[in-house]
Amino acid sequence: MRLLLLCLPWHGLHLPSLALSTLTPLGRRHPSVERVDVRYVNIEWAEHLRVLTGGRFDSTEYRAIAESEGTAIGEWVFSGALHRQPAPEFSRYHPHLADTPFDTGTAETMYRAAIPFVDRLADEICAAGYDVIGITTMFVQNIASLAVAQAVTERAPEVTVIFGGANCDDDQGAALHRNYPYIDYVVRGEAEVAFPALLDVIAGGAGAVPGDIAGLCWRDGVTSVANPMPPTGVDINAVPEPVYDEFFDAFARASVCAAVRPRIIMEAARGCWWGQKHHCTFCGLNDMIMPFRAKEPDRVYDELCRAVEKHQVLDVFFADNIIDQRYLKDLLPRVEALGWDLRMFFETKSNQVYSQLAQMARAGVTQLQPGIESFSTPVLQRMRKGVTSWQNVRFLRDCRTLGIDPLWNLLYGFPGETDEDYAPMVAQLPHLVHLRPPMGVTRLELTRFSPYFTDPSLGLANLGPAPMYADIYGLPDTELADLVYVLRSPRAGVSDVLVNRMKSYVDTWTARGVGPSLVAFAEGDRLVLVDERDHGRSVEYRLTAPAAAVYAALLKGRSRSALLAMMARLPDGLPPEQVGELLDAWETAGLVFRDDDIYVALATGLAYA
């Protein structure tokens, strides 16, 4: 067999597909497979649009679509190619697409370009004589994937079409298979076991039958059959080392990627060790594979070294939902010892302490996604985040001190939340402008597989898919209900007045970036705090040794009672009334963040144990 693996728009231009990079070596090991090719059609499409528009459409515009899942403009662009409708009807979709950065002309240009692009791609695939094409689909890749699969099948019905990826999990994969007959098989869930077994079936191996492959969707005549999902995830040790060659070859050929910094994508773990204990109420990322599994640190180190040395790329993106805490002591110190100028990304929890963040920084971790979401502890409790607002603030402060860029959002709209829950947070937002601003202030969305989706008693009703999806997919709501990832729900939570106030603060914060500072310097046993948050106006606070000891004690975050007890143990500790006066004055000046009875220092620049 000759096998072609496809990565369709709108996968990002800067990253290889982890799914295809992992499945490629499995295909090449299979005894019935003569050849495995991989095409990054997402890069080809971006290059096509750049040429078509004379350079007006570039990687920035592509990224805006790839990251705008909520508006579905990426799916709409390819809907004409799927339904063979060359005349776009942008006006009827515009209310749903209004938040995108594209005018009507650009949107219609992309829509019209998609049809001949898909036709030409299908012609090339069929001319190359492939027996099997495998398509991975995640987020806004569905419609482009369906359009290509349909076009190939129309030209060469003997070609076997396989779908897989995050958009094929559970009910979603079953809905894709039963509604689009040109998809021969859908692999639902992790594919490292199912994919080789399916190749056995396609090759006609003795005893290989589709009914034996857990999670697989296949056809018994014209009837779509969905095998039960596998009860557990794949053993992480059975996952092969990824192969990235085809991505970097395609990236190097494309002029549209000239301004894009490529990254190596690594997978060290699957699942979420926090979600195993307390699944965050809004999170729908893990579906059936919540149990946490991580590769041994030695293996991660070896794979990292080989990938960086081979491709000469220093930016490394770890796709794990959460970092394995073992890596802080068993992996990162070894990476630090390499002396490479790595720029690594991890996801983590925001209750990491300073020493852990410092180890990350020394090893080359330059970006973290901590899942901050809010500075209101009552709201964080509704999310089941397992952290508090003061820990979130401490995390951002320590990241600024250590030169780590934390990527985070503010979420609102949780069932049961009130304006009172947000009042302390909103009042203190102006004091945080020296820290990394959020990437956005976003209303909660109901996502498939999240506790809000699976348990309506949590208070978020499922109102079904957005109306525009019926036209994009050409399916009734009963089918779309199983297919789409983001669903409509009633507006819940805080008032519009409070939301607008919060957004106004964040808009100002974002416009200023991370320029203004609140930084502390040690002068012997004293501290000097320099505050430039008020539009560059500099204010100095000089703390005596006893006051400096109080402020330094708040770097970790302490309750008033714990702070008083600590001062009482010190031979030169301040009396309770003076400590209280300092706390009140610092809170008024915005030098500390207060979460109920816990205070955390806001000044950056200080290391602590």
C-alpha cells in the first residue's frame, strides 16, 4: 500500500502535526505499507493565498483564522468547496463572523479560492496513485478535511479514506462517519494501537476484522458501525518518537513562512493528573484519556536532544495538558546543563512555587500556560481549579521576575457567580498592570466532554449548535448536536456593567503591555520599592529593616494571622498594630494583593526560598 497523511487548514503554520508525526513511523513499520508520504496542505494553502493576493494575505492573517475557533470563519471558507457552491453568501454569515479581522472582500476571496484549490489537490493525490489517505482533524480543520476527502473519492472511489484526531472523539467521530459516506473509517481516540490494526484490515490480513478494533467506525454494507470506545488510553511507552522531516521541508519551501518562527512539538505526557482528581468544570480537552501517563525523563531528554540537533530549531512546544512534576528535578536540570539557548513552552498549574519556576527558567522555559482564568477565589472554586487568586497573582509576579512569559485569559460567565464575587478582583486590577496582561476577557463557552456538558445539574444548559453550523455542514441539528465541539448555552454569571468595567481595565492594561514596573531592590537589610505603574510617574518607597522583613514575608503569600505569628517569633519583629498599619497602607497603595485574609507582595525583582 501507498499511504498519504494530510494536515489540512487551519492547522498552525509554526508547528508540525503531532498526530501525523507520530503515525508516520507506525505506517512505515507496517509490513503491508510500501511508502508513507505526508503533505502539509495548511502551508500550501497559506502560500496559495499569499500569491493570489499579491502578498496581502500573509502568516498574520492565517494565524488569526487558525486561532478563531469561536467564529468558525475557517470552516465557512471551505464550505463552498464541500457543497460545491461557488457563490459565497457572506452577508448571511457576517453577524457570526463580525469579530474576525477580515473585510468582506478578503473573506470572499478565500471562499472562492478554496474550490479550485481543493480540486487541484484532489487531482494531484489521485494522480500519485495512493491507496490510503489519512486525515487528522482538530478544531477548525473539519470542513477542509471533508471537502478534500469528498473530492478524492469522486475521482478515485477505490482510495480508502481514514479520519482521526481530536474532532473524531466519541460521538463526534461517529457523527462524521454516518453523515459522510466517503469516509471509510474513523479512528476515535488515541490511534497508536488502532491505526496499525486498521492497516491490517485494509491490507486483507488473515483474521483482521474491523469489528475487533476498539473505537473504530466502519461500514457493514451501507450501515455505519461504531465500535465501543477503548476503556483506557494507550500505554505512553507504545507511542513512537515523532518524525518531523516533512513539516520542516514544507516550511522551508514556503515564502509565507518567512516571518514565522517554527517550533518542534514534543509530547511527554497525556491526560491530566489534576483532572483525574478534580476535572475543571469548563475543560473539554481530555475526553476519554483523562488518566495521566508520562514518559520517563530519560526518554524525553533523548527525544528532545535528537529533534533539536537534527532540525536546528531551539523553540520547543510541549503539547502536554500539564507538566509531569518529576521533570522539575529529573529532566530540566539535565536540559539546563546542555547550555543550549532553548525556548520551551509547557502547561502547568499556577501554584508552582518560586524555586520550581526558577528551575524552569534556568532550563530554558520561556513560556508557560498556567490556566489562571480569574483573580476571584470564589469563581476559581466554581471552576474546580485547585488554586486561589493570590496564588495566580504570585505566579504572574514570579514570572515577571524570572523572565518567563505566562499566557493566560480571564474567563467569566460561570453559573452561580455574582458581581460580589468579582468586586475585590476588579478593584485591584489597576494594581496589576506591571504584570503580563491576559490575552483576552472571554465569556465561558460550553464545550463537549467538559463537566458542564456531561452534567447539566452544574447549571449550564446545552442549547445546541450555533445556527450557522447547519449551513456550513449541511446537516440537521440532531446530527450537529453530536458533531460540533462548542455549543450554545444561556448567558450566566455577572452583569454586563461589571464585564464592561473589567474589559475596560484590561484594554488599558493590554495597550500598555508590560512596560510599567513595580520592582523591589535590596539595600542591605532594607528594601526600596520603585513604582512606575502610574503612566511612568516614579514613586519610591524605602522600607526600614523591620518593614522590609514584613514585605519579604509576603512574597510567598501569608494571612494576617500567620504574618503576626511570624513577627512575634522574631527578636526585632514589629508589634501587631504596626504590622496592621503597614498592610493597610500597602493595600491602599497597591503594593500588595489581598485575597480575603491573605496578602501577597506585588513588587517584582526579589528571589526567595
